[in-house]
Amino acid sequence: MTHDSFLRIGLIGMDTSHVPAFTKLFHDPEASGDLAGFRVVAGFPDGSDTPMSRDRIEGFTNEARDLGVEIVDSVGALIERSDRLMIVSVDGRIHLRQAEALFDVGKPVFVDKPVAGSLADAVALYDLAERLGVACFSASSTRFGPKITDPGWRDEAGEVLGVTSWGPLAYQAGQPELFFYGIHGIEALFTAMGPGCESVTRVKTPVHEIVSGVWSDGRVGVYRGLLQGAKPYGLTIHAEKAVVNLVEEPSYEALCREIGRFFKTEIPPVSPAATLEIYAFMEAADESLRRGGASVRLAEVMALARE
């Protein structure tokens, strides 16, 4: 630990509700375990011209300032004041640029969702981290909720044979359609299914979206994006011994505990390969839509992203 026995966190991007939410969790005087021992000390309000960024920077920057976060005017000042770094800009398209500015100093970095604005940028971001030896990870809060991470349902159900995950879906102009909000339900799908998806098909209507993935062992995982009607998060898990239904909201506290553990150990809880497979799933879904719902292999879109 440093600076009076706590690790100092610096934030780049001040245009999301995650800024005050994460700061309050790390500043909670009752914080314990992996949430304890941190202080968000600095923030740099970098953003983009998308309305969700441009129109919210001032408000969330002021909230952070009221929580005791120093607002700095450069990346250099942010790095100087911080032991650990978080990229929290709402627009994933600028994450690679921000990572390029932060990774050089070698401090661990958490990258908020979406990890990047394209699969190619996500590949480039992780390649850069590997080349520079920087510990980093990205994840949705749906991965770490108490129900989905409880080993009890796996004990009850046995081998997972297929999963349907659902959640609210919203689009963000300029970004791949599933990256911005679909990531939540899709990351939950992969948390339950595990890796190994080979191909994807997608159907889009004004009511719901359906993205179906076929895994290498023949299992099928389905994401239903909810555009109209009730919009809870949840999963139905079809397994060897039981069908299990889990309904759970994303947990910022659970995510920040994982971030805290990562900041202390510098061991990412989610591997680059696991995250890139999820973004390849979403990229393949976009390509399937462009091809009229045809099946698209994840290996194909990954190869194109690496060109």
C-alpha cells in the first residue's frame, strides 16, 4: 500500500454513472476485504462527441469532485497521482487511445465495458498490454453477481448443456449494436456456458433480438436482447440434472470487489482470451445480421480483426 496505507486510483473518462458509483464503493468507511484499502484520488474528464459522453461529462465530473476526487487537466497528472488506473469512458471507441496513453507506465488498468469500440481495437488493446507487460482486464458487472457465481446451482444442475440469457438492450450511435448494452447479458451467458463458441446467428426485430451461438461440443447458448416490455436480467440454464433459473441485477459492488482484488494482486480475474471471445461473438452477430441471418464463425471475424 502507499499514501497513508491505501492504493490511489485514477479515473480517465468522467461521463458515466460508474464514476460516482465506483468511487462511493471504494470510499465507503465500512468497506471490507477486497473493497478496502483504496481511494479514488484523481480524475481526468476525457470524453468524446457522442451525446451520452459530451452531455454528461460536466455533471459526473462535479459529482466526483464532491466525493473528494481531484480533477486534473492531463493524462500525465492523472498517472503521477495514481497507483492504479481505470478507463471508464462511456464511449468504447476511445478506449484504445486512452490505453495507449496509460499502458506505458506499467500500472494495472481496469477497462470498463465495452472494452473497445470494435473487435479490432479490442485485439489491439490486449496485444499492447501483453507487449508492455501491463496487467489489465475488462468485464461487465453481470459476471460477478452473487447468484451466478454461487457454486450451488452448478452442484444442483450438473453439467451445463445450454443457456438462454436475457437483459435490456439499448444501442449507442457509432458503436457496434451489442457492445454498449448487450455485453451485460452476453457476458452472463459466457459466464454460465464457458468458452468454446464457434459460430453465431442473429435475428433482429423492433421487439427483441435473438443471438444464438453453437459451441464446439454441440451446446447452444442464446442471448435475448429486450427492446420492449419488461426488461429484467436473467438466465435459464439447461443442465444434466436440472433446469435452473437465475434472475439477478448487475452488481457494482461485486465488480468493484473483483477490481479491488485485481489491483492488489495484479492477477486479472478474466483472461484476454475469454473477453475477446465474447467480443468476437458480438462482432459475428453483427456480421450475421449483415448477411441476412446467416451463420458466421468467430474464427472468421477474429482473423479479420487481426489483419
